[in-house]
Amino acid sequence: MTNSTEDLAQKVERALTFIKNHPDGIIQSELWKELGMDSRTCSRILKQLEDEGKITRQACKGSSYLVTWVKSEKKVDPMLFMAGDALLPCVACTEECDVPSCKMLEDWIYELVFAEME
């Protein structure tokens, strides 16, 4: 990775962090001034962030845009809690335990191992 690529990646991260810290959004022309970069660089960075679905831009104030962060809602894949047909016992467990010594988890793992052997 070259320095210019690293610099651009750092600028992208800095811009995204700045946008996240403005929950009501920020005008694009104010953003590039606040970040100390030229409008062309800022536009390219915002285009990248918009293409990645991390921000939205809405036309406002003549030819400028209101830039807003899009909160990502990470969805959990339910299959991460499954092993074969068996549901991870920790999903519904209400016990306070130490994972390495959890009897229910240990039994579940043994059942999986023996099911594989059959």
C-alpha cells in the first residue's frame, strides 16, 4: 500500500468519524472546510462513502448537500447459533457461568461430537 492510498484511507475514516459526530447531518461545503481538504477530494470521499452505503447526501442550499451518516444495523445470522440441527444452549440460558466450565455447553458439544461419529 502506498502512502497516497494510506492518506486517502485516513481521510475517508476521518470524514466518516466527523459525519458520525453530527447526527443531524452537516452541509458538504462546511464539511470539507472543517476537515481542511479541498472540495474535489471531499466529493470523491463522500462518493465512496455513499457508494458503500455509509452516508446519504440530500440536495439543499443551492448546489450543496446535507451529508448524513447511515447507521448500520448489523443483522445476526441465526445459523451462527446452530451446529447441525442443535441450537446452542447459551441462547436461552439464564445461568451465570464460566464458559470453559459450563456443563450445558460441554454436554452440547459432546452430543455434537457423538452425532458426527454415528
